[in-house]
Amino acid sequence: MNRFLSWLVPLACALALVSCSGRKEASYRMDYTVALDTAGHYLLVDLDLAMAPGTGRVTLNMPRWTPGYYEMLDFPKHLCDFSAADAAGTAVAWEKSGMNRWIVTLPADGRVNVSYRIYANRRDVGSSRVDGDIAFVSPAGTFMHVDGDLQHPVRVRFDLPGGWEKISSGLLPVEGTADTFRADDFDRLYDSPFLLGNYYSCDFEHEGHPYRFAIETPEGIEESGFREDFCKIVSAATRLMGEVPYDNYCLIHMGAGGGGLEHWNSQACYTDGTYRFADRGRQVSFLAFTAHEYFHLYNVKCIRPAELWPFNYDTEAVTPMLWVSEGLTCYYEFRLLRSSGVATPDEALGQLSGYFSRYAPYEGQHHMSLRQSSYDIWLNFMNGDANERDVRVNYYFKGPVVGLLMDVDIRRHTAQEKSLDDVMRALYGRYYKELRRGFTEEEFWQEVEKAYGGPVPHLQALVNTTEEIDYDACLRDAGLYVDRESWSIRRMENPDPAQTAFLENMELI
């Protein structure tokens, strides 16, 4: 995105701030200031809200979840000490409505200052964390919007503790500042986390676009060649999809922990806490993890199920298509590892086999289909019940394997003239770029049929079945088979010429 123009502070001067999608005039102003209590692990949030005189009351809404993290995180549970005052500092009345709404009675001039604290002491990528020398800010759990008006510009300024030097985000600072950021709307703000403090950062250009690395624990990053490998993955994804969907990109990697989350033009991940990997397998897995969050730029940020847009932050966004958004993204980890050249064929197959071995030997695949796992994820995300493998299947594990089977079958049926790549490019071009909306389940299968050249009930059955799939029959043309002792997908030792050509086309030899 381009550098943002400075905010016109006086409300009377608020002109039409219209985006490329034709948003309405900014009829009020929202300016946030965020300070930090590093000892208590708090974000100290102050909102200067200026609405039209005589507005009466305003309802402020804080999201209950953040996109990409399919669990009701109920962010307001971390909020305390809400208060509201007029310009003179006199308290004004407010009341709570439901779990995530605050109704504030405005002074006659429409100006109000709202303050609250957010307890930020969690190490997950959906939540904020404030420590002694670093802070991660998850915007969905920090900022409120005017209820019913997500499409409104907002400005955020950070008041950093003494000695803190850096702020990194997919959002760029307002020109002439280093601490103030502006978003065209709250969807963009909620999708733009911040890393604050003192940490390793590196700014560079790649293929005409600016990038920033913001890394909490950078040990080994130079000798590991991670930057070079990341750029190779970006280039491979660009060749696959035809373009990058952003102006600038920020990679936020934090210390030891689990999980990563994709954002509109950034990723935020916890890591091993070092780039000095214990072995080559750990390094390849980390590159796949990075590739996964990067490919989400296309698959879920641009190519998204219709149920995921526009966002409703009050309730679950239930869709049967997250096996596409997440499962196929796991498949494209495997593809990007190979097309970028950062992994060998055996290393890439090993990554894919890791997913296969986490569901194929277990009973759960006979109780839940891949489609149903997508629909029920709001019940099962981070659900560690002891019987999980016995009664459920995870789309992160089965999704990439079904992606491989679909890709192989499309390639086989079209004599390698088409592939799953054509489906992804078609979804990106038609529903994101042309129609500017999400795709329905029916529309997804229509695009698969176009690439395949006919009806695909056998491919739909892979998604809907609770029967064990005949993997060897599906993979034979590609010169692949399943080793059931290790539950891995392997290349045949002596493929025939047609199988060899198939393997070459998929960059597996």
C-alpha cells in the first residue's frame, strides 16, 4: 500500500476520504493513542472520538475473534477500567451491551475521550503481549470501531517507553512520522499487527517491492540463508500466481512458541527462537511454515470463501470450504518448497508425508469428512480432547493430501496441460480481481471442472467421504505410492517413462 496522507485533525475539515472501492465520507474522527505498562503487561489505550454535535450516543464494538484464527477469542475479557470523559475531563455516562459493546453518552459537542487497559500477556499469534523490551499488538483485541461502521478510517499513534526504538507493521507510518499509522478502514487495521520495541530489523527490496523483517530472536539468521530462501519462495509464488497482491510486506517473527497467522500484507509467527536449526528437517519445516503463511496472501486473503467476507467479528464465520483455504495452502507449501528450489524432492515429499502420517493411520477419518472438518472447526480449533484422532479429521492434515490427489488427477486427465494451479489462478482472477468477492462452494467446483474438462464427482467424493481413499490408485500415474510402514508418500524406485515425465513435471526428480 502507498504511504498514507496525514490525518486532517479538525473535524470541520473532514473531506471525502474515499477509497478505491468508493467508501463514504468520513463523517467523524477516530484517533487512538497506545502506551505500554511493561511491568504489568498492559496496553493503555486512549481514543479521541469526535462525532457530529448532537449525535447523542455512540456504540463502540470490540471484535470477538480475528480472521485466520478460527476460535472465539472473546477479546473483551482482557479489557479493564473502561472510562469516558468530555474535553474538560468530566466523566460521561456509559453502559455495557452484551459481551463486546459499550454505549457512550456523548457531550453536546460530540467529542469524547475513551480510555481502557488491555491485559497483554499471552504467547499466541491472535493475542497481544507486552514484555520488558518488546510488545506484539493484535489490533482486533485492542481497538474498537463504531458499531456497524467498519468501513471508516482510523489513526493509531504509539507512545513508546523510553529507549524503545522500532515499530513494524504491514501498515506504513504516516509520512513525516515514525509512530503514527493510518488505516483506510477497520478491516485493514484489524489485519495489521504491530511489533514494538528493540529487535532485529532488515529492510530490503525484492522484485520491485519493499520488505521488512522484524525478528525478535534473530540468532543464526545471516548464516542460515533465511532471507535468500524467503525471497526464492516469494519469487516462486509470484511465478505461480502471476503477481503479488501487495505494495509492501512485513515479516514478523517472534521468539520460541507456536503458531503463525497470515495477514493482508504481513505474517506474524512464533518460531523455534533461533535460526540455528537443530537439523535440516527442522529448517525445511520452518521454511514450509513461512511459505504457508505467505501463500495465504493469495489463498484466503484474496481467494476466500464467500462466508468469510464481509467479516462479522461478533460471531463465527462458518464455512465448509476451509479445507480449501487451509488444506490447499498446506499443499502449496510442498509445491513452493520445490518450485523455489529451497528443498529437494525428498525433503518436500517428507513435509507432505508429515501431514499424511498425522491422520491416515487413525480412526477419525472414518467419522468425519474433510468437508465437515471445515464446517466444525469453530468447535474443534485447539481442541485437545484425548479422543481427537479417534473421531475427527483435521483439514490441515488431510487437506494437503487431497490437494495432491486432485492435482495429480487434473494433470493426468489433461495430459499435463492443466493442474490445480489453473484452478487457483482462475479463482484469484475471477472472484478476487474481477468480481471482488468470495467464491461459493458451487463456484469452486465449477472452476475445478473447467480445469479438468468435465464433471468431477470422484474429486468431490475425496472431500465428502469417510471411507479410506485408495491412495495408490490415485497416485500411480505420478510415480508415487504410500509406504504404510512409515505412513509416507514416496517415489517409485523404477518408474516407467510416463511416470518419470509426470514426476519431472511436478518437479519431484
